[in-house]
Amino acid sequence: METDLMQVLFLSEVYKLLGDKTRLTIMALLQVQSLCVRDLVEILQTSQPSVSQHLAKLKTHGLVKERRKGPWVFYSVNTECSPAVKQILSHLPDMSPIVKQKSADEPSFG
């Protein structure tokens, strides 16, 4: 019974976390590909501190993970999250067109 209550508490926290439009959008975007804060700021048209704060909350709850590549930190969905979280994420819209458009708009330095 205690395990059931812990599961309810966990899900309550996840639903509260994903009840925020920006965090839910970030999760949908990260399902397409890993992105850095700068990418998310550009796509979401919001401030860097705001995006960083949302990512910190998602990371604290184990929903996203980070990978360093030189000076950049790339965020992605933690594929080892709970089945309940995976179920929620499976219902998010496909954000591929938005991510692809952002990539197409970037200048090429090669």
C-alpha cells in the first residue's frame, strides 16, 4: 500500500511539472532531437533564464538528461523515465516541423 501511495505522489509531481505549457513544449521538442538552451530560447521566444529554470526542474525530476559537447550542453528526454511518463509523452504532438524549421534557418558555417 505504501508503494501505491508513493506512486500517486510521484505522478502528482509529474503532472504538476508537465502541467506547465512551457515545460510540456520543451518535452515535445526534445522528443524530436537533443537541443541546447540557445535552441530552446530561439524556438520558444523566451528568455535564457526561463528556459534554464524549466530544464533544471525537468532534470531534477529525471525527465531530461544532459550531455556536454564542448562548451554546449545538450538536453534530451530521459528514455529511462517511468512507463507512466512515457505514456504521457506519447500523446504529445510531433514537433519535428518546428525543430527542422529552426535548423533550416541557422546559417551554415562550413
